Amino acid sequence: MSLLPVPAEPRAVPHASSPPPWGALESCHLLALDWARLHPQAVCGRSADCFVRHLGFYLAHVACGVTQRELARRAACHPSSVAYGIRRIEALRDDARLDRHLARLEALAGGVTGEILQ
């Protein structure tokens, strides 16, 4: 499995009041897993499973507009666990190289969500 190319035209992120797209969380988790396999050095020193789950939460929330409470419901965990995971990924944005990777992943996740909505 490889990363999808960035879409030529940016897709609109659904408004927060619209219902979350079915499959956005799952798509973001798969995208995070794929990225972690290609960049194991970024995951080094962290629990890989937790990192991928937190990255999936982050992408679904930031790029796809799914609320943290909805993510918690769909992942069968407490909303504070989702908030912690999102904060953990946001804290990694201080590293310029990782920030570039996250920006690309956000663009990819937004494109995947746009395809699901069509």
C-alpha cells in the first residue's frame, strides 16, 4: 500500500455542523498506518500502535472535520483519550520535517474525505 497522490484541486472540508462522513476515521487510520510504514524513523521511540491511532484521530479531526466526541464514540474510547492523542500529534509539529509530512497527510486525508462524500 502506498500513499495516494495529492489531489490537483483541494476538496472542501465538511462544515462542523454537517454529519461526519462515514469511513473518514477508518480512512485516516489507514493513511496513518501507511505513512508510519514508510517513515519508521518518525515513529521510533514511540509505541507504533498508539502513534498510528493518535495520528488517525488527528487527521480525522483536523482534515476531515469529525468532532472529537464523534471520534471517541466510533473508536469506543473516552473523549479525553481522543483529545490527548490529538494534542500529542500537535506537539510534534515543532519539528519542521514532521510538520511538512503532517501537512501532506492532511491534504491527502481531505482528498479521501471528499471522495467519500461524492
